[in-house]
Amino acid sequence: MPNDVEAALAAKDAAMLSDFRSRDKKEYDAGDFRKMARANYKDLPREFLHQLGDLVWDRGGAELERFVELAQRDEPFPI
């Protein structure tokens, strides 16, 4: 069952990719995203997460899933 974590990840994804957010704030968002994604990795309903991402950006679902995988592998985000 989906919970607030998915919504928070989608919101952080949107903040990290926003053209209107400072680099400092994007880095805070990236850290928050990474911690949430790693802590909840096994329990994240991927299809629901994908649907939320698509609501944020065109093709945002695939990108959101990719960012979750980057977080899990401890790789940098392309922000």
C-alpha cells in the first residue's frame, strides 16, 4: 500500500530538477531523496512511484525510478 514516502520522493525529485531552485537547496534535496530512497528501497511500490513521477514531469516516472536506483547504488544524481 502506498504511503507518504512516495509522495515525498516525487516532491524531492521535482525540487532537484527545478530551474528555479538554488544549487545549495538542490543538494539538500538530493541528500533527503537519497536517504529516503535507500531506507525504503525494498518497500517502494514501483508502479505507483512511476505514476507519481509522471504527474510531476512528462516522462517523470522513468526518471524518478532511475533516481531511486542511483540512490541505492550511491551514485551521483545528474542535477
